[in-house]
Amino acid sequence: PKIITIVGGGSTYTPGVVKAILSKKDTFPVKEIRAYDIDEERQNDVAIIVKEVVKANCPECNFFTTTDPETAFKDSDFIFAQIRVGKYAMREQDEKIALKHGAVGQETCGCGGLAYGLRTIYPMVEILDMVEKYAAPNHWILNYSNPAAIVALALKKLRPNARIINICDMPVAIINSFADILHCDPHDIKPDYFGLNHFGWFTDIWVNGESRFEELRQHAIAHGYLCDVPDEQHWEPSWVHTYGNVKPMMERFPDYLPNTYLQYYLLSQDIVNDANPDYTRANEVMDGREKTLFDAIRRYKETGKYDDGMFVVGAHGTFIVDLAESLCRENGGRYLLIVKNEGAIADLPDDAMVEIPCYVSPRGVEKISVGHIPTFYKGMIEQQYACEKCLVEGAIENSYTKVLQAFALNKTIKSSTQAKAILDDMIIANKDYWPEL
Ligand code: G6P
Ligand code: MN
């Protein structure tokens, strides 16, 4: 039986992740789950719910919280990382500063993602070093921490030998919608896909050996990824909007099925026009997911009543546990992961961190070659990769110019004048978090 450490134990996703772990206890036995966070109070609050989840699903599994790295990582087999540096207050800043200057305000795409990247790189390096020091020699770090594209690129450069796999649940969530559209089991879907994280395209969709791409293409041109069965994780109006925004992208570029996050680059002006600069997604999450869970925790403290409807397991929970399980058995599975390119997508740099299909087994991750990609997609990816690379180099070299180059290279930014105005405001807002520029 394994030991799992959840880093960012105070996240509202933690109860769902723990439930997903314990729901696999027959095939993936876990003897201990540890929650680690730097915010002790928040983590202890969330743990009130997690303890109920453990009691209901697998009382023999040991669970505890800690703020001490040695206690958290000692002999740990799996480290699930889901940190949010600066929490939602800083996400709100990222989104609102961008919108104030007429640019896309989003947590991982555009300048919001660049700002978040500069906050997250070094805290993740610290986590990698603590894990290396204390964890089991064959440990795996499965990292959800955003912005995953930038984090993956920076960590590959700064800690090239770390036993980390960078992941994102968005392709899985989209595949779940495909399954609803096609009326099939998501486990029977085999996607072909290429790109960077939050910047990729499905090029084919196989269900039991048969391509169902054309049906999905027609559906996406007509309705985006919206379908009759709403995705339990993504039923909120802004996610419905996101799934619907696939429609104009597909009308214009019908070759491949886009990751929903491409809307921020391909429809940037529409996104800005539709946004409320005073009430962004960060506000929705704080008033929604965050409030729901912490209100429930407060009620639980008062009444001792627990109900499981206060959180969802969703793609976030199931995907990371499926992956961990696959790392423990032969023929583990095929997943879209963020890995070093090394020729998998021909004509893109070897050191790019690309999102592509991979086989997973106890030997680790084996990439599936994608080959050549058409000029439009290659051009878009190269620009985004150059942007992310400039940012990472800017963080490492403490270079204002390189970070400004990153902002100017981002497709959501109109000019270097706009880039500089946003960057200068973000430097002030992030003074407690960013490396010195
Ligand atoms: C998807 C993405 C994550 C992202 C999340 C944001 O799951 O893959 O990278 O963090 O959506 O969701 P939120 O509800 O916080 O806007
Ligand atoms: Mn993601």
C-alpha cells in the first residue's frame, strides 16, 4: 500500500481527490494520505471534510495534516501537487489588471498566466527539493499546479531530473463531453492530440478502433462542446459559455477540435468585450466553489452534519488517481501529458514541453510520436512557446526585458505599449511574490 501526500492540502479540490483515491482502494491500495500546506488554518478546515470522506470510504486509511515538509514527504510514494500561490486574491489581481488595460484577464492564458507563472516557479522548485530529500526513491510527483505549461518548462530547466509528471484535467473534461456527445464510455475514447498545455488540438477521436471525428466536428460546428448531458464539474454559466465558444473557433478553423483554452487567443477581443472588469472568474470561484465548501465546513462545526454534495470529484480527482494507478501496473494506460518534446512533434524545439499522448507504466512515461503539424498550428505554438520561454528565462535571469518580451509575444496582447503598461502594474501587485526584475 502506498503513501500519498497532497500538496496544497487546503485546496477545495482536496476532498474530491481523497474520495477519488479511496474509491480505487481495491486496485490501488493506499495506507496513508497526508495533506501538506503552508496555510495551516485553511488546511485544517478542509481536513474536517476530508476526515469524513476517509471515514465513509476507507476508515483503515490513515489521514493527517501537516505544515512540516519532513513529516509530509518522508517515504512518500506519490506527491499530488495543486498549489495556488497568492490564492484567489492574486488570481483576481491578474484578471482585473489585464482587463483594466483591455487585455484578456485569465488565470493561465495571456498576461494573467504569465503573472501566475512568475509566482509559482520558485515555490514549486522548493517543493521539488524537499520531495527529493525526503520522499521514497521511486516517488512520483503528479503536478496540477498552474500555469502548468510555464511551470513544466521552468522545472525542466531548473530541476531536469525531478521525478515529476505535469498534468492538466482539461483534455479529460473535454473527452468526457465527447463521450456524452457520442453516447459512449469515456474510457473507450482514444484521442490523438498535440500542442502545449491549454494550447492544443484534438486531431482524431477513436472509439473502439473507429474514428468518430467527423460526428464530433459537425457537433462542434453546430453547438461547440455543449450537449444534452451537462458536465457535473462544468455546469456553471461561465463554463457553459466556454464550451459554447468552441463553435466560432470551429466555424473558422474546422480541421481540428480545439482545447477550450484556445478561445483566449483566437477570440481575445470577444472575450474582453464580454468580460466584466469588476467581477471576474476569480470572484465567481470565491463566491461559488470556495464559499460553498467553507460555509459547509462552518455549518459542520456548528451542527456536526456532513453531506457529500459540497464538493465534486470530477475529472480533476479521477484523472490524477488513474494516472498514479497506471504508474503501478503494466499496460497502465494512455494519457495526454505535458512532456519534453524531443522530436515527438517534428519541427518544434526539443526542449519545448508539449501536451501529447503518452503510455504510462511502472517504467514511467513513454511518448507517442505526433510527427509534422500544419503551418498555422506550428506558428501559433511557436509563438506561445517563445512567450513562455522568455518568461522562464526572465524569472531565472531576473530580467525585466525578457519578461516584457514574454508579455509582448503573447497573442492576447496588442502591442508592446500595452504589454509594458500591464507588466508595470503587475510588478507592483506581485511585489511579495515575484522574483526581482
Ligand atoms: C480546468 C483546467 C485547470 C483550471 C481549472 C480552472 O480544470 O484544466 O487548469 O485550473 O479549469 O477552473 P476554475 O473553476 O478555477 O476557473
Ligand atoms: Mn489545466
